[in-house]
Amino acid sequence: MNRRKKIYEKLKKKDKKANEKLNKSNKPKYISKAEREKLTQSAPNSVQSED
């Protein structure tokens, strides 16, 4: 029983990983707080230089 359960868990885990690769999330990539701050500081400068 225990051996069978372990085998099934491994197979389920493998199937789950395969499905994750097929169905990629549309969620935007995480940007850290420091990176967002850098972007906001560089954005106003680029807007002013374009005007």
C-alpha cells in the first residue's frame, strides 16, 4: 500500500509539472520594489527630455 502510494504521488507530481509547462501563466513578471523605484526615477527624466 505504502509503496503504491509513493509511486502514484511521483506520477502525479510529474503530470502536474508537465501541465504547468504547457499552461504558462499570463501574470506579469515580478518587479522588485527597488527596480520599480529606479523605473519611476528614470521615467520622468525621459519624459522631460522628449518635450
